[in-house]
Amino acid sequence: MDTLDRSNNQIFADNQQGRLNLWWIVGFVDGEGYFSISIFRNVTSKSGFQVFPEFVVTQGAKSLSALKKLQSYFGCGKIYENRRADNHRENLYRYCVRSLSDIQGKIIPFFKQYNLQTAKQQDFLVFCKVVEAMEKRSHLNLDGLWEIRELAATMNRRKIRI
């Protein structure tokens, strides 16, 4: 039996004891989550801008328990309620991890070990590059900030304006 087989057996053994199946987390995030890099003007920062990495998973009120399970598993992050004024019958909830230390110490290591299976894997890899650049403090100078902006613009099919 190779290492992968043993790790899969351990995952399923854990699941039988009431713990989350780690591949369920991967699939859930592939379907309902995203990695995001936002850049905001901030006159108090050295560069005049703030780089804001975030890991988010969204669900309707009926599935709030799934977000609570993620929060419990990772041991970090907060769940926010987004009240809806549109034609939907239930509010949305967002599990968000915004702490750079939690992103570096918990979220990134998990998804490096358990790869996402959709196009979100590419967003995750870009997210990792940005967090690594922030760790090197590249976001504190305009050249580094511009590189981060260019990377972030490739994620989630959106444009970053600064």
C-alpha cells in the first residue's frame, strides 16, 4: 500500500468517527468557495494601498451548518450573514478567513496537500504567490504592488482597479 492509499484510508476512518472527510472539504470549496485578493486605497500604509487576501465559502441559511463545520475544522475565520433584499427566501452566509497568519498557517497548507479539482486550483496558486509576495513585504512598494495587482487580475475572472 503506498502513501496515498494510507492517507485516503485515514481520511475515511476519520469520517466514520464523525469528522469531516477532507476530500469533501475540497469538493465543497471547489463548488462554493473562492480565493480573493482585493487592493484598497489606504493613506496610512507605506504604499498608499492595502492588499487584502481572503478565503471565502458561501452558503444559504439552510446550509449554515456546513460553514460551521469548515470553521471548526480550520479553527479560524468568521461567519458573516448577508441579508438579502432580492427575491431569494433565505439570507446568505459567508465563511471568511482574512487573517494572514491563518491563511499562511492553515488554509494554504491544507489546499497544497489536498488540491482543488476545478479551475479554482489556478486561482489558489495565484493566491499563494500573492501571499508569498506579501510575506516578503513586496506589497509595501509600488513595483511589488503593481505585480500583485497583475496577479490578482488573473483570478476569478475580474479586473482589479487601482
